[in-house]
Amino acid sequence: MIDLHTHTIWSDGELVPAEHIRRAMVSGYKAIAITDHADISNIDLLCQEVVKFATTMNKLQTDIIVLPGVEITHVLPEEIQDLVKYARGHGIQIVAVHGETIMEPVRFGTNMAAIQAKVDFLAHPGFISEEEVELAVQNNVCLEITARKGHSLTNGYVAKLGLKYHAKMIINTDTHTHNDFISGEMAEKVLLGAGIEQSLLKNIFQNSEDLVKSKVLR
């Protein structure tokens, strides 16, 4: 299992980073990104701390790859480009944006701004438009299929458009507590539940592997 969307006590998660990683390892994860919520108020701190932590973890053990990330969250669409650039310039390997989920009052235009900024993936994009999906394909932005309760309500819609336009999709958990980590088998069930055929599941998992490799091998 590769999970590129998880949260610790650096934002609204429940676990300190060390326990977070330990529980992911025990759950059989091969790679994980810590992507705590970021805006202009805390992106400095997150960049410093998560990069330092991930670097230390990757030096101390080899059972799991830890990638430093951020999830830019509830900011003005016009802020996104600069925040993405800042994060990438300060060692962040996985940059996501908190998409227009139907569960929260995310500003309209967030999905488009994130895709234009060429984030690594757009988290729980809700009722993303066909135009936005087409641009995601052009900009090599992955669309997230999520195991997170609530956000997952539009998985089927996202998968339908993703398949129609051959967009890259990935499966993440949006983990906030130890009970949110899932097995590869459960990830398959989430994808099947979203309407993705069994024969295509390997491609979804490969997208996550390719994204990790593109960061680690730089």
C-alpha cells in the first residue's frame, strides 16, 4: 500500500509523526506521505519540520519510504500558485490541494487553481468539471479516489470522469487516526466501489508507485 495523503498532530491528525509512521509500517505500507493542512499561517513551520522528520526517518530505517508533503487547504484560489511554488522550493516532495469536496465549504475555483499550479494530486475533488479533468490530464495532475468517510461520496463521479478522459487516479486514505490506515485489499474494494474495473486496478496502484519513484530518484 502507498498512501500519499495523511495527517498528524501537525494539523488535525491524532498521532505524533513517529507513531503515525510506525502504524503505517505495521499496516504493510511501502511508502507514505505526511501531508498536513497548510496555509500562509503555517507553511513555513510545516516545510521545516516535515522535511527534517522525513529525512531522519529515511536515514534510520528502510522498511518504509516517508515523503514530506503538504495539503494546501481552504486558501483563496489566487494564493495556490505561490504556496505550491513555496512548498516545492522548501523541500516538500508531495504537494496536494484540498479539493472541492461536497463535505466542506471549499471555495469555487480551488480545483482549477490547483490543476493550473500542477500539484501532484488534487484531493477529494468533489464534482470536478470535465474541463478541469481534461486540464489535469494535460498538466499530469493525479485525481484522488479517497477512502475517507464523507469525501468518498463523490468517488464514483470522479472515477467516471477520470476514466472518460484517461486521467491519472490514485487511491489515498486521508488518514487522521490509526483506524484510518487500510490494507491493499481494502484499497481495491474502495476502487471497485467507485466503479473502476478489476482489470484497471493495477494501473491505479502503479500511478502511486510512479509518483513516489519520481520524487525519490531525483
